[in-house]
Amino acid sequence: MPAPGDAGRPVPAGTTPQSARAHVFVADVGSPRLSPDDHHHLARVLRLPEGSVVTVGDGCGRWRPARTTRGAELVDTGDIVADPAPSPPITVAFALVKGERPEMAVQKLTEVGVDRIMPFVAERSVVRWDEAKADRRHARLTDVARHAAVQCRRTWLPRVEPVTTFGEVASLPGAVMAQPDGDPPSLDRPVVLVGPEGGWSPSELELGLPHVRLSINVLRADTASVTICTLLAALRTGLVMESS
């Protein structure tokens, strides 16, 4: 455990978001300062002592190591590092589901590596948000993604879009629909639409978008969203290889 005197020592060479005691986001990585909420999280929730090594990032790939102080200050900041954006970017669009399951989907999608999340209303969606609720839920889902990115030490925050329509997500370049009769996942098609638990309507299927299959089992919409993202992220990082 770092002692109070450690606050005056330089951060160890080779510190990364994965090796630091914690990772947080700041408004300006060039002159980083903790928000009151983040300071409370580090000092009161994680109980990090003064002088702990953390990393701070701007959510757009730029980050640097630093040491904490008793206030909301960061000292002995290291060099700024700029991580390249993940490529190709992975987009998952999922039909709205009941309860807190959209939050769970966003949390897990962020953890496994999604780059863009697009909730939408399908023809057979049971859940419908009015404008006021849609605004509140968008703010909440964005906050969920940020906290998940802190937990898993991401340097790029995923973009969470406001709830939209099926027509909007279906028009995305390279979009494919999750369907049992589809082809295996491929990085050539990293934009996947996951339908509601009632399935796609005939008119949605008639658009003729390519299909991609996720499992031999019938999956819940939120489970399917996380499954396809996990598969695409594993392909992108080389953990698994595409079949020839």
C-alpha cells in the first residue's frame, strides 16, 4: 500500500490502465482534475490512500498515469499516451427490452469491447419510451457505459446513441440482422441488429439485409447483443480466427 510520502514520487515506468490502482475519466487529460464524484469513488469507495497510482483518460484514447492527493488534485503526472481507435469499430443495435435489461446489456457490451450502441424500437417491440423517458434513459445508459469503462479500464468510451427506429439502424452501412439461418459472424460486417424477443416482423425481414447467426440456442435480446459483440471483439483482437 502506498504511503502518504509516495505522493511526491514519480509514477512507475510502464504504468498502464490495467496495472494502475484505478482508472477514471477527466475533462482534460492535459491538465487532469478529478470530479467530486470520482474523488469520492477513489477515496471513499475504493479507499485508495494518498499517493496511489491511477490512470486518467479523456475517453477518446488519450490517457496518462498520475498519483492521487488528499484533495481532488493529481500530481506527478506521466506522459500522455494516445491509443489508436479499435478497428473495425463494432456497432450493436438492439431492440428495446423490459426493465433494467437495457442497462445490463450496455454494461456488458462496454466490458467486452463495443464501440457504438444503438437502442431502437422494432415493430414487435413491447417496450415503448415516450420522449421524456427516452431522454432520461439515454442519460442513464450513457452513465452506465462510462462506469463500465472505468471498471474494465477502457481508454475509448463507447458511444451510446439515443433510442431510434428500426429504419434508422437498418440503413447503417453494412448492417446485418441476427437470425438463426445466418452466416457466422465476420469483421467484414461489424454492424449487427438484434431484434426483439418476438422476432423480426415480415416487413423487417423483407428489407433483405444479410443474416448472421449467434448460437444454436434461442437467446434473449440482451444476451444476443452481448454474444455477438463478444464474438466480433474476439475476432478483432485475434483471440479467435475467422474460418476460411
